[in-house]
Amino acid sequence: MDRRSAHCNTELGLIVDSPALAGELADLIQRVRMPASFSVSETAARRGGLQWSFLRDGRRWVLHREPESNWAQRLRWSMLSLLVDEDFL
């Protein structure tokens, strides 16, 4: 359920002692949160390039631009990366 928030730690845990409730909660998490979860890896085609992959409806999708970002955000991060060490971004 980690949305990669830059402003707070979003890690949490939950123990449910009810198989029915646990199943409903798992279904809810799958429907609501999982489409927004991505796996990031380097692309073989472009040196230093990244790709974002995710599962939706049983099919793996691969994006070559950062999801849920616009061109202005990508420009800002590109400019900042020239001035600030990546560990601080």
C-alpha cells in the first residue's frame, strides 16, 4: 500500500483474525491500490533509461515515461538532477 510519498512514511501493517474480512480487505487493496503500484527497472534499449511495469487485469504493462507525472514535473526533476545529488531528490 506504499504510494511512495515523499512527505511521510506510509508503511503500516494489519493483522485480521477473520478469513472473510481478510479476503474482502485483500480484494479491496487489489482493486484500489495495486493499479498504482509500479516496478521500476533499467531499459536495455536506452543507456540510463528507466521503465515502469505493472499488472492490470492479469496482463503486464510497461511504460517508458514515469506514470502519474507530467512534462513540467519531468523537466523540473531533470534540471534539479544537474544540480543536486540524486540521493537528495
